[in-house]
Amino acid sequence: MKQHIRLFMFSFLASRVVCEHFVTEAFLIARRVVDRLEREQTHDILCVNCNEQVFEDVVTRLQNERPYVALRRITLVSGTINILDSMQEMHRKPSLVLQCCTNGTYCHWGESFWYSNPNKYSIYIQLFHGVDNTHIIKYGSELKRGGIIKVLQFVAPSKNHTKARVYVTGALVEKRITVSNDSDAENRLFDGTLTNYRNFVYEVGIVPMLAHVYRTGNNFRNLEISAFLTILEKQGAKYRFHREIELNKLLHKMLSGKMHVLLNPVETSKKVFEVAYWKDIQEYCIVLPRRYERMHLQLLLSPFKWQIWLVIVVILVAIQVVSFMFPERVPSYLILKCFFGGGEPEHSLATGNRLIVCVICVLIFLLTETYQAILLSLMSADPFEKNPETVNEFIEQNQTLIITKRANLPNLLPAKLEPLLKEVDQMDVDITLQNASIVSCDLAHFLNTNPYEWSLPVKADLIVIKPRVYYRMKHIIFSWTCPAVRDYQRYMDIMYDVGLYHRQLQIWFPKKMYIRREQTFNDLIVLTDDLIPVWELLGTGLSVSLACFIAEILVSKLKKV
């Protein structure tokens, strides 16, 4: 009996020594990691499941030796999906997340870890005690799938392993790395091994919202794709393209962690995606196609206003009245003479009569030439209806305004436009060319000039109403499971600062698309379509003449009968 008691006491003391040694090693690793962080900044520690007695000493020692480090605690509970919502309210993001896992604790982060993780760029240290190797690998894979780049796993001694084990892993490495010397474990977190992108593959997609413009054969081309390929070349990463073109399917893939980046600026009501911004502003305007009207006979009356036509008619009637009252002074054929010539020669007329003929013919000549000149310019120009030039004029016309369906976009628009809005799931080039819509101001200039002569459904002639309706930063969206967002943002800033972004911008949006094209001589030539009113007048005259001819024949036949 005494021998059994001695064995029990010995095993208890041995386990106590092992536990103390394990706690000391875990504390030393956590302290060294904290010391490696930048001293110029204030760092917080988030302690998860730290209420376990076996790890309480680690937290207590860390608080005693590093009192300037703020420590917050949370506990993961089974069935809690939005456990990360409580972390959104933290004033500062923790630099270190200390997670303790035992057989009696729940160590799964839940689905919200994929949708919104404010602590994504923290260093994660997992302390395991009494957990089998299968679960250790599983918990580490969960962090990797969540896009965590730096993960350190410290495993307490067990029956199969008499010494503590240390592993480092992350989203950019394929397999976890075993660290033989636990005192050097923190060096593997900061030596660049876990931040190497050479084996990383971006899962990327794009919605061809302007398929006729961006598609060249089976490939897509635009500014964002060009910048994306440039950044991948600098990182040494690769990509896998998802050819789905439906926005809903691509967003579902991003939410489930199957895709990393969507090269489209998508607005959402909640922060379920990460966003990388360019240092550039994208302006959005009301864009609508210019409305043309077909020329008719009324175009022949357009050169003069009705007041001038009234004066001309009064003058002609007055001349006829004077000619009827004074036939010897004003001949009855005077108007026809001024238009077509003929009649009695001017030199045979009296001086007063010649003066009257000269004045009236000069007046008719001026009116005729002015009319012809104005009519010619109207025929050679593109006649169009009155198009709005301001937002107020657009509202007065009460046109339907099409926008892409976004949850928070109406908050950016003026309230007076809301009654005119019509939401669509996807904006394509056909909608832009045929309806009033809110799109990028640059896009309207791009379609108008079509500098690369890409195939468009119809010739673009869009009006850009200024001022712009709203603006936002140019951006693309990432899944929270993508580990490369911060590094990608760094390259975006570098490209903008050194001018590579502006060079790409000049390639895809050249200056000539903003320069108004002046009319050339060929634009002023009267074409067949410009003479539609003349053909209508000729057809109307011939129809009336034919009707009169037929009527005369019928009347003559009736008289004979």
C-alpha cells in the first residue's frame, strides 16, 4: 500500500513538473513573440479560452511582465456563429491572438470566421494540452482556410510524446513546419517563410459587365486585369480563373472561401468582403443616349420663326394688293419675276416702276438666300430633340433612371432622383447605350470615342450630365479567406505612387477620348438622308398633282356624259 502511494505521489509530482515546464516554455514563446513586435506601437492581446487553469499561469505571467500590453478575453462556445461580432467593437485590433485548447474547450471559430474576421492579420498562437494530433491539424487548417498567415502551435507533452512540440503554419504554406528548437520558434514567424507567395494561387473571377468591350476572343482585358497581372508578377504568385460570369455565383464562391478576388467594384450593405482601394476617385454620372428625331416637312419651316414667316406672308399679300390697286405701277407678275425672271424687261419700265421692282427683288433675294443657307446647315447637321444638360432638366423630363442593384447605393444618390430609379441585377453595354443609367463618367467618354475600335451593338453617342451624381474610391473586393489582401494593397499603393497606375490608365483611357471631335468638311456634306424633307415635299407635290390630274380627267368625262 505504501508502495502504491509512493508511485502515485511520484507520478503526480512528475506531471506537475512537466506541466510547470510546459507553462514556462509557452510563456517564453509568447513573451518573445510580443518582444518581436514593433515597440513604437501599442499592442493588444486577445486571449481565447484562457479560463483554463492549465493556461492561467501563462496569461498571468504575461500580464505581470508586460503590463503595457492590454489583454482581452473571449470564450468560444459551441453553436455560436457570430462570435466575431463582439470583436468588431474592440477599439484596437489585437496584434497577438492566444488560443488555448484542451479536451474540455471548444476551439472551432465557426462560419463567421470566413465572412468577417477583424483579427485576420494578427499572429495566432495555439496552446494545446490533451488534444490528439488529428484535432491539432484540424484546428490549424481552420486558421489557414480563414486566411491567417502566421500561426504557431505549441503542443504539451503527452503519452506518445515526452517533449513539447512546436509547429508553424499559415495560409501561404502547404504543410506545417516542425520547429526542432522551440526557443527559435518565433524566428520562423518573422523570417519570411510564412509570407512567401511563390506557391500561392489566387482564385480570381470577373464579371464582364461590358462584355462587348472587355472581351477579346476568349480573354478579358481591362485596367484591373492588367494591374492584377502586374502585381502577380511582382509577388511571384499564380492564379486560377473562374469563368462564371454571373455575379451571384461568384459572390457565393467568395463567401464560401472558394474564390479569393473579384476584379469588380461591388457595393454591399455589410462588410462581408475585404476591399483594396486605389488612391483614385471614380466619378459616376447620369449617362443617356442622345435622342434624335427624324426630319420631316416641318424642317422646311425651321429656318425662320413663325414671326418672320408672318412678315413674309404679309409682304407678299401687300404686294398683290398694291398690284391689284395700281397695276400700272406694280405689275401682277412682279413676285414671279423676282423669283424666276422673265416678264417685261426692266429698262422699258418707268423710273419709279424700276425702283419698286429693284427694292422688292432685293428683299426677296435676301430672304431666299438666308433661307437656303439656314436650311442647308440644318440638313447637314444632326437634328435632335432637346436633351437634358443638368440633373434638374433630367428630372423634369421624368425619364427612368437605371442603376445596378446595390444595397447602400440609394444613400449616395440625391433624394430627388429616387422616384426615377429602376434597379437591375447587372449593367451591360446594351442598357447603357439604350437607356438613361448611372455609370462611370469615364465609361461614357470611352464608348463615345471607342479608341480601340471594339465592336459595339450600336454607335455610341452618349450625353454625360454634370455634375457627377456621386463618387467613390476605385476598388476591388477580396474574400476574407484571402491571405494576400494587405500585401496586394501595398503593391497597389506602390503602383500609384511610382506612376505605373497612371501609365496603365493612359493606355486604357487615353486623353483623346476626352477631346471633343471637331466637325470636318466631310461632316458638313449634305447626304441623301439629309434631304428627306425634300423627298417628302417632292412626293407630296407629285401626289397632289396626280390627284388633281385624275380629278380633271374624271370631271371632263362627266361633262361629256
